[in-house]
Amino acid sequence: MIERLRLREAVMTDAADQAEVFYHAVMEGASGHYSLAQREAWASAMPREASVWQVRQVRYYTVVAEIDRRCVGFCELNRHEGRVEALYVWPALQGKGIASRLVRQVVDEAERSGLDALCMEASLTLAPRLLHHGWESLGEETVERSGEYLKRIRLRLALPSH
């Protein structure tokens, strides 16, 4: 299945799939690090509505990973702030290199855009993988979502000078 993976820029018709990838990545994929109450609060921060994700596509450079024309993961780059806003992969496909490929595509775009670094607030699920791939930890922080407190790691990746 992974051999059929293709990366491309998001289009409006991907938005419903993005909503589902986000929801399931949080509710299932993050279950090893966050309680059910924390995951429900996190998931509720973004409605499962395509229109919300379509607006985000306009705001951010969004790359999707697709298999058989279905979005199975995505990554958003805020070029203005040099920030990765979101990185989610369908739970059954986590750990197969999809996130790494999405991040590589976003890093390439950041370099083309002239950015000298990227930052991201990563979940406890994602952070160890990014640290293994050269991102630097700037420390832990806690964010509140609907009365629940979730730990995450602030990360930075220096990009090559131009």
C-alpha cells in the first residue's frame, strides 16, 4: 500500500479527508500519550467539517499524502511565521515513514521560500520522531483545550543558509 503513496499540494476536495485524518490521528494515534479526556478536548478544537479545513488550505501551504486518491496524512506550513501548523497521519499508517515524507516536502518548500528555520509544537507522540530527524527541542509546554491540559514539545529545525 505504501508503494502507492503520492505527495501533492492539497485541493479543496481533500478537506473532508483531512478532518477525518485529524480526528482519528488524535483519538486513536495519540492514545499512548494522552488520556481519553485530553484527546476528546484536543479533537474538539477543530470541527470535523470540510469547510474548516478548506479555510486552512487557503491560509497555509498544505501537502497531503494520498493512497488511491484518498488523503491519509497532511502537513501544513505557515510560510509567514516559519511554523509547521499541523502534521497528522491516519493511525493505521503511522510509523511507516509518511510523516517523514510530508515533513521533507514542507522543509523543501520552506527552503524555497527563503526561511532560515522552522518551528513546531509537537505532541508527545510525534516529538521523539522529529528529534531523531534533527529537530531541536526548545522545551516542554502545556496547552489548555476545553479544560484539559496537554503537554507538547516546542521544536526548531535550522534550515541551510542560502
